Amino acid sequence: MIHSTFHKFTFLLMALVISINVSGKKRINNDFSQKNNPINFSQVKIDDNFWLPRLKTHAAVTLPACIDQCENKTQRIKNFAIAAGMEQGTFKGFVYDDSDLYKMIEGASYSLMNNANPELERNLDSIIAKIAAAQRPDGYLMTYFELGDLTQRWTNMDKHEMYCCGHLIEAGIAFYNATGKRSLLDVAIKYANHIDQTFGPGKRIWVPGHEEIELALVKLYRVTDDERYLRLSHWLLEQRGHNNGTWNQADRDYYQDLVPVKDLKKISGHAVRSMYLFTGMADYSSTTKDTTYIRALDRLWDNVIHAKMYITGGIGSSRENEGFSEDYDLPNEEAYCETCASVGMVFWNQRMNMLKGDGKYVDILERSMYNGALAGISLSGDRFFYVNPLESKGDHHRKAWYGTACCPSQISRFLPSIGSYIYATSPDKTVWINLYIGSETKIKLENNLIALKQETKYPWNGEVTIYIKPEQTQKFNFKLRVPEWCKKYTVAVNGKVIHAKVNLQYLLISRKWKKGDKITFNMDMPVEVIAADSRVKADVGKRAIQRGPLVYCMEQVDNPDIDHAELNASTTFNIQEEKNLLGSVVTINARTGNKTYQFIPYYAWDNRQPGKMKVWVDYK
Ligand code: FUB
Ligand code: ZN
């Protein structure tokens, strides 16, 4: 939790106009409208100093490494081949291993959308053929049970059957969007139909132990227009909180099963499961305009942001439940902060911004993306963190893979899709610019097509230029997000400084735009010294350093005297562009008395020789 006087507490004062629809079942708020709609990354070409090299490394190194792990170093693909009768053997791995392969395919498909790669596509075709061949005639597909005791399927709600189906759906949709091929989508639909025929009103009850299918079913509804999937998603969301799980009473909290989801008050239990649940709830809300879940989402958001989130955007401090503990319990060295949970924060906060159109959600999205999530992968692209502590004695390092490999496959599907978080539109002829990433896109606003080009050196400085080329000269609006960290900025149109109103952290620029117009947005990006909320015991008497969206840390390799590092009110800070360090970074030098300490971006730690690391530094 970070202490900030700039947080706006947006209390939900929505006038609820509730009506009953024809079926009498849905609570629809006719006044409710989604505030913006993101432009999908497939429409965005990233051409950015910071992100483009990472996307290239993803395609050249990360994806091949993930495929190699699934194909050769572990049995993730072979499990399907055996289940299909194409190979001999027995199941090896964990119950949820199928999901890693699905996430790998999803990431590979996104990569194909960014850059065609016929060889990769052929490889995916052959993997998908094995997956399809492993599917049971009734649609069921889970190698753990198919190669084990099939009579035990659908008996234990924590065995990830629906979780795997959710990832299969996401992968099927991604591959379809990338190639136009229905091969994996049809498999996913068949599995979803099997689930729909087995569970639901008047059928069997099921409470998915690990959420994921809820958000995936909404996606499937959007692709197929088949309302069955939307209804099933809603029904599954509604199953929670009635003590119908196959787990112990004591574990209901871990599974977000203590109360019905609309009544959730505080965030608790498993962090990744929570993120997927809230993303699913938000997706259901925006798709149906049903506002039932929105108050709960607001409460949960306030709780996590103000009492359970690290400065890195990492969440889930406890190793014991891979999740949340008490408010303000945010230890640094013991921090769990699973990479998947930070990516989950990106997913959920994007959905919250779609619902509310408030830049405070993008602040969190950006914090999690540039810090908690990005630390999850090495600069070389082939080593991954599962756990992301904020302090280390020098014994915590990224690994090539994990037995439970959710994080490598997560980061691999996330990176190629970051283009989806930059731009959005709304029907009031507004283009929203959420993230500052060098990129080009073409946006359709009513009958106009607007070409945009964004140039910036973000996150290293706050200068952004947006070149605008509408097909027709027309009046429309831009909303530029003013990040929470930015306290001073100038904005100019065609070189002339303008004074624009800010609402919910968006600068509104409304005018007639013509080809050749440009917006220059200059955000001051000073070094900030951050104090934690005084209730966070681990950070009492300490400060952290942040600049722009990046949280910084100290490593022993730069600071042999790291144990005695100290900041105080007289510490002076200098920034330095270091092109040859850690893939090109801006470092921060802190001078306290006659001692100088060097800080590097947190995401870049553990990429050199092992040693101690800390984010929170003594402050006297
Ligand atoms: O259970 C599947 C995944 O493994 C979860 O999302 C992670 O937290 C890890 O427990
Ligand atoms: Zn994970």
C-alpha cells in the first residue's frame, strides 16, 4: 500500500435505475454504460524503445523456450499425445499442466498476430491436432483424468477442470483470431458445451476451485454470440458463497466461497484466483450492463489498493495461501507477489477502467505492468520469477521453468498483448490514451478513420507526441491520462500551449482535428521518495524511490555497502541514462552525505551477478 495524498476516493454514488428484463431474472441498469472500449493489440503496431525489444525477445527467445519446455523438457504435449493414443506412456506432471500449454498457444497466437511466422503456425497446428485428438467424444478434455482415473472427473472442485477449459477457450479464440482457423476454437466449444450440458440450473452444481472459466466464457460469448456461454458464466459466478464447494469449511475463504460474490467486502484468499474472478465479474457486468457486481468490485478495489498492494503493484503477500493476509501485512523479503497476480491486476484494472473511465485504474494497471509483472521475466527472456519479493539476501533467482509453470506461460501470453492497454474509444467520439507507448493505430470513430502515431521515450522521460491524421477534418475528443505520479505537465496542440480540464485523471482536448495536427504532452518526471502507510510495519522508517511508473531498487553489485544504505531529507538525486546497462536504463544516484547509492529499475533486478536487493531503504 502506498501512501499518497493524490488518491481520489471515488465513492459509488451511482443512481441505480434498476429494472427487470423480460425474463425477470437480470437486474439491468439502463443508465449504466461502459465508459470506454479498448482497441485490441491486433490494431496497434508497437514501435517503442522500451517495449519493442522486449516483444522481439519474446518472439525469438521466450516463446521457443516455452515450447521447448512443453514439448521436450516436460510432458505437457506428450500427455495429450498419449491421451489421443498417438504415443505410449503415462501421465506426468501436475493436475493443471494442460493450462500451461493452452497459455503458451495463446501467447504464440498473439505473437503471430504481431508478426507472421509460418513455421510457428505449423508447429501450433500439429500441437492442436494432438489436443483435438485427445478430446473425449462427450467433449471432456483433461489429460490428468483421461490418463488417470476418469471415474474421478468432476468430483473434486479444486482439480482445475474448468480452469483448464477456460484457458483452452482463451487459446482457441486467440488462435482463431490469429489464423482464422477454428481447429482449437471448436475443441474449446465442445468442452464448453460439455460443461454447459452437465452443470447449471436443474443440472449439477459446481463451484470452480480456480476461477478463469468465468471470464473465458464471456469472451466465448463475444466471439460466438451464443448466450449459453454468458448464462453459464453468470451461473458459475453465482455458485460461490453457498457452501457447495468440495473443500473444507475452513478453506472457503481461500476459494472466494465465503459469501456470494456480490457481497464480497474485503479481498482475501488466493490472489490469482481473486484476480480472475474479479475480471470475470467485471466482464460480465460490462457485457450485460448488469450492475449487481459493481459495488463489490469497488469495495474490493479500495481494499486491495489501500491495504494489500505493494508499491510494485504486486499482490498476495503470503506464501501460505499464495494470497492475501491481514490488511497492511506487507513483508518485503517474504513477499509472495506471484507474477500471475500482477498480470491479473492488469486484467482487472483494465476492466475497471472500461466500467468507470477513471485513470486511477490505469495507474494501478501501469504500476503492476512495469514493476510486479515485468520483473517476472529476465532481460534475456528465458528465465522467470514466480515469486517477486521486494528484498533479497541474494538467494532468490529466476528459473528457466517451474513444476507449476503458470507464471512463465502467463508472462508469455501477456507480453505480446500489451498493445491492448494503450488506446480506447467511447461513443461520444472520444479517443482515450491510457498508456504512453510508442505505437501506431487506426481508430474508427463513427464514419471517420483516424490514424494516430505516438512517439515517446517513456518510461525514461515524460515527453509524448501524438500525431493525428483523420481521414476527414472533424470535431472529436482526446482524453489523455494524467498519471498519478505526474504533478506538473504542459500540453500543446500544434505547438501552442493549451489549458485543458482534467476529470478523473484524464485531460480532455476537444476540437476540430485535421491531418497533420499534433499533441505534445510533457510530463515532469522527477524522482519521488515514497513513504508507505504507517500501518505497514515492514516499511516503518524506510522510503522507496520511484520515477514515473518505475519503482527502483538497490542491488549489491552496485552498492557493496547495501546493508548500511541510508536516505534522509537531505539526500540528493541524479538521474543518468545508461545505454549499456541492463538493456539501457535510467539509473538514479542518491547522495546521502559523502555516500552515493545507485538505484536501478526494480523490473531489471537479478540480471547480473547474484547479491542482495532492496526496494525499501532506511530513512533517518
Ligand atoms: O493453480 C494454478 C496456478 O498455480 C495458480 O494460478 C497459481 O497461483 C499456482 O497455484
Ligand atoms: Zn503464476
